[in-house]
Amino acid sequence: MIAPIEATGLGKRFGRTWALDDCSIRVPAGKIAGLVGPNGAGKTTFLHLAAGLLRPTAGEITVFGRSPHGQLLLLLDRVGFVAQDTPLYSGFSVGDMLRFGRELNRRWDQADVEERLRSLDIPFDKRVGQLSGGQRSQVALTLALGKHPELLLLDEPVARLDPLARREFMRRLTEAVAEEGITVLLSSHVMADLERVCDYLIIIAAGRVQVAGEIEALLASHHLIVGPRLNANARLSGAELVKAQHTERQSSLWIRGSVPELGAGWREEPLPLEELVITYLSAPRAVTLPRPQLEEAAS
Amino acid sequence: MIWVTWRQHRLEALWALVLAALLGGSVGYVALQISFASGRCPSTVGFGYCLSSDPFGQIAQAILRFNLAQYGLVVLPALAGAFIGAPLVAREIENGTQHLAWTQGVTRMRWLLVKLALVFIPLIAAAALVGYLEVVFLNLQGPQVNRWDIFDQQAPVVAAATFFALALGVAFGAVIRRSIPAMAATLLAFVVVRVGIAELVRSHYVAPLVKTTHDLNAVGSQADPTAWWLGFPNYYDSAGHLLGNLIGPSVGQPSYVVQSFQPGDRFWAFETIESAILCTLALLILGFVVYWVTRRAT
């Protein structure tokens, strides 16, 4: 099956800095994938490469098996994109924005779009500049859904929203995804936004992919064990050490793989997703995982 | 795309329409008044004197005095480039809306070309129309009128200058990515190019003729008002020594005078050449804009 997004050795350089370096990512079909990382990690660059707004400097990226910069016209109808800060024409009325979508897309479901906006109580004659942040994001999302995309790319769509508007936005998004079976790639630097809605997670830091995988599998394969202080030369067998932290009396080990036989005084502590992500982000160079998902995909 | 372009630029269209109507109306009105008065207008007298003294004629006098059209036709192409050309792409980039526009169902190429065509063509047509009215207005003043003084205000050059200014504006906007600096750059570059062409290039389109005569009054605009007299007359004494540009009791006995000029019948050839230069520059710039927006802009 052709993956919605497949990147191999993808790199993008701006001037002298590599915003994205040797990234290999495969976004699985029909999932909501979260792209997490600190500000400046390369999330926007990756989404822009996928949307055909940028050309890669190195490597390649395909969307539904096609190149987003070379064969963009074939993809424009199938890919919806909501850029950072949900840009809209602030002088347009909401109705004008809908007409904008209708005029510029060959594939466009006016009835569906109008229905969505009515259910949000957003008046069509209101100017976009007068909408609240939440309404504005909803209009942008509705516009992107209007062409019934097969892939939806969202760049920090809720970054500027209050918690209530965030929740409402995510609810609408998951509803739409459930109805239409869209693949979504959603970026955020706030883990809590993603935890509720994503089934797949890509952690990216300093332009490189650190972790990619199903959230359930990630949670199942990562453990935090705490025990008496280890000496620095202690070896871990059967598991891979992601990060170790030592205080005077105890050691905390974040490991990937199965939990080894625990000696006396050792216990396993819960490792929630947010904690897991922070663990990786706080050790960006210490561990870069091999890419089990990619290997599976290739075989 | 057509509707979108209209929706985005309708305010600019209104402004352009109002200004073109104002300018075209004033030129047309004065032309009409002069044509009414033409029967009593001897060719040796300035046309302003022919206007009737009724209120209609006085309005025409007032318009003539302010020279509205002649300033407007020089300034407005520059303003069109700065206020309409420069924000065309820059405003999208400033507001981030290019990411919205470029991820709909049309390619950047189509987005750009439709926008350029729908904004450029009406503005250039309006400029050509007002410039043409200026030509009609000058024609009414009889064969002795000097067209060279108002070279920049007549139909082909006005239209070409508008085209050039708009292209320049779009290019600066796309590269600088911010409207106001792009507007400033457009105005500056437009003035430099136009003044540069007018002062340094224009008189060389065709090699000027040189008039050498012993009749010391037979050069300059009094001798032939339809010609473009270049520089100053050079006076020589009978031995062929240059006396200078002025004659008077202190500079010796001038015997003959030399001055180069472009004759009046070359005027339209010069208009055509200058228009062709400006259009070529505009097309080159637009080629760059298409390359930049489709390949490089982010």
C-alpha cells in the first residue's frame, strides 16, 4: 500500500542551517499522526515539504507515491493544509472564504462546508478579522476539509487557542477523521494536545527524527525503573538505555525494550506519554532510535 | 480564481477607476472646450486664450492652470506600481495567506498568471486611454504644438510606464516580502530608471540632426517649435572659435550658430522606441517574477 507520506533521507537547508536533516518518516494511512518537537525542530519545514510549499535540499519525499514539488497538481485535490496561525484573508467575510475555497478547488463540497459552519454557529456575513481565535481555526479547518482531502496536514493548529477552543477543535477534527477516514499529520509542541487524539507519534528534535511509532507500542516498549544508586559502569542487559538519571541515593533508568529481571530494591514506575516524549526531547543526542517501523514497512 | 482576484483587488480597482476618470475627464473636458472655441483661435496665439469666458470656459482655464493631467500622467504609473504592484505578492506573504492560496486546487503558476493578467490589463488599458485623451488634447492645439515637452504623458509611453511600474512592484514585493519596503523600493527604482532613460538615453534613439546657420535666430524653439532642441546653441565667430552658449556685447562677434535637435516628425518613432524599451524591461521582470514565485518563494 502506498503510504500517505514517505520521506527518505529528507533534508532541507536554509542558508547554512539544516532545518531538517536526514529524516526518514513514514506516516501510516488512516491514522492521526502527531509530529512533536520543540520550537524550531523542523516540524513546519517537514509539513511544508509535504504540502509542496518547499523543495527538499536532499533526500526525497512522496505523498501518495508522488512528488509534492514535481507533481503538485495531482496532489492538490487530495491534500488539505492548514498553515501555522491559520492564515485567512481578514478582509473577507466567512462567506467569501467559502467562495474562495469553492473557486479554487475542483473538488469541493459546498453543502458539507455550510453544514459544518452552521453547526459551529459561525455567521457567514461576519468578517474573518472579527472572528475569535477558535472560530478562525474552525473556519480554516472547515476550508481544508471542504475538498474531502485524503491527507490533512495541520501545523500547530491550536497553538494560540484557549483550552476550551483547543478541545472543541480537536473534537471536530476527530469527528471529521472518523467520518471520512482521512490520514492526518498534526504538529504541536504541546504534548497534551496530541495525546488525546493521536494514534501515531513522531518525535523530532533539531531537524532529526528521534522516535516514530504507534503510541500504544511506544508506551508498551518504554519503561521507567527506579532503584538504588548504580555505579557508573553498571551494564544493562536485554534492554536499551534511553536516559539515566542518578541522585545520591537512587538511579532512574528510562529503557526501551522489555523490563529486565529487577533486583532487590528496584521497582517500575508509570511512564505516561508526555513523560516519555520529554525524556526523548531532553536527551536529543543521547539516543536516536533505529527505525523499527520503517524496517517493517520496507519488508 | 477570477472572482478571488476581483474580491482581493476591488478596492484598488475602484481607486484606479476614480483617478482615471478624474484625469481622463479633466483632459477630455478641456479638449472639448477648446474644440468649441477652435473657430476663434488664431494659430499664433496660445490655446488657453481661445477658451470662452463663460463658467464652463473658466473651469477649463482652471484645469489647465493646475496641469492636473500632465502631473497625474507622470506620477500615477509610479503610484500604481507602488500601491498595487508591490503588495500583490508581498501582502500575501506578510499575512501568511500564500500558504493558504498555494495549497488549494490551483498551481502557483496559474494563481500568479491570473492575478497578473486581471490586475495589469485593466490598469494598462486605463493608462492608455487617458494617455490617448492627452494626445487628442494636444492635436486640438494645432500642428505647431511641441509634443516633446510632454513626452511622458502620451498614450504609448504612459501605458508602457504603467506596465513597467507594476512589474517592478510585483518583483520587489515578491523578493522583499514586505509591502512597505517594497513600495519604497518600487518608487525609487521607477524614478531612477525613468529619469535615467529620459536624461541619458532618450536623445540617442536616433542620431540627432545638427543645424548650422548664419541666421543667429534660426535655432531653438522659436525657430521650430515642433523640434526637440538638445542642449544649448553654440555660437562661433567667423574664424571658427567657439564663443559660448550666450551672445552679448562681451563675447565677440558671432558669425554662425550650431545646435543639435530631434525634428518633430520623429516624435512618434521616439515614443514607440521608449515604449518598447519599457515593455521589454517589464517582460524581463515578469519572467523573473514567474520564476521566483513558482520556484523560490516560500
